Amino acid sequence: MKRNALSIALTLAVAVIGIVSIACNPTADTNVNSGLTTNRNSAPEPINTASIESELKKLEADWPKAYKDKDAEAVKRILAENVALTYPDGSTGTRNDEVQMTETGAITYDAWDMLDGKVTVLNADSAFMTGRTVVKNGKLKDPKSQQTIDISGEYRYLDVYAKRNGKWQVVASQVTQVRQPQK
């Protein structure tokens, strides 16, 4: 009998402690298995935006340099396999198109200046970059028509980046020629 009374007293004590803890913390979610949510309320890891900005600006500079050096491996490193490219004339291209143009030396130039580059970090795995570029004495030998096209001028660009397998790559790019360049 003493054993039953002790069991009942302990059960009541545990119940009272539970009721008091709920009363003291009315926002507590009693339907959550706390063993499954150990990181539920932890703060997200901080994003090192300065590091991302530096890395993306380097990739932007490496892209035109790859044309000059005929470095197709750099283009493959910079562009995602499924990249969506839109050129100034409205045509579209693929990573393979860029690799081919690079390997054949289809794009040549005297200067390719990257100006006003601005990186916007969306999260740890996605960002975009906008800016201007000025191409001096730029030429593109069209692989289809074999005609040489003058690509000198000023352009605005928008490049969208995603981090894939730990590496930043361009997943979309849009380039627009500026008709009345800044002086």
C-alpha cells in the first residue's frame, strides 16, 4: 500500500511539474519531439558576402581572358553545363558554343574592360552580378557564315551565379549593347 501511495505521489508530482512548465511557457509546442529538432531554432550560418563578391569578380575577369588565351578549360570552369546565354543580337548560346568560340579563337580584342561590377548575394549558393564592359577593337568570326563581325563597343551585362559542388558557376547570362555609351 505504501508502494502504491508513493507511485501515485510521484506521478502527481511529475504531472504538476509538467502543468507548471506549460503554464510558465504558454508558447511551448508540446507536440514537438525535441529529440528531432535540436537545430530547429539555431541561427543560419553567416554568409561571407565579401568572399563571394571577390570570387565572382575574379570569374568575370577570367571569362574574357579565356577568349584571348584560347583557354576552353577556364570557360568550362566558369559556365555551368546547362547555362542559358543571351547575346547582344538576341541570339542564344550554350556552354558548348562558348567553348568552341574559345578554342577556335573566334573572339579577339585589344581591350575588354570590366566596369561598375556589382555583386548581389542572394544566399550562400546564389548571387548575380551586373556591370558594364567596354570592348576595344573586338572581332567575332561567325562560325556559321565565316564573316567577321565588329563587336567593339559598350555593353551591360547580368550574370546569374549558382554554387554547384562547392564552385561558383554562371547559370544564366544576358548581354545588351549600349547604343549611346557613357562618355
